[in-house]
Amino acid sequence: MNIETRKLSIINWVSHLQDESVLSRIEQLQSQKPDWWNLISDEEKAEIEEGILQADRGETKTTDEVLSKYKKWL
């Protein structure tokens, strides 16, 4: 079953729903914002994970160190 057929099947099912709790749950799903983690690339995820590992190892910089390095772009 392709995606269009699946969507039409769901639309048909929803149009006949009488269960208020199911409709409420569908509305909750509709209003949810996507998780930003699922919107970024695998490369970005890997870099974030590497940054977390560096921080866990204590390999961090102070704000002043970072600002002085990137001052020319600010």
C-alpha cells in the first residue's frame, strides 16, 4: 500500500470516528512540534555527540577563550 492510499484510508477512518478520546489524541498529535533532533543531519548529530563526550572529559573552553578566538566575526 503506497503512502497516498494509506493517507486516504486514515482520512476515511477519521471521518467516521465517533470516539471523542481518539479524536482528542489525534488533535494532540497534530499540535505536536517535531523534535529538532529528528530534523538535523547525521553529521550534525555526530558533532553534537562528540561535543558532549568532550565536555564529559572536561575538554571545555571558557566563554572568554571562545570570544577571543571568534572575535573577528562578532
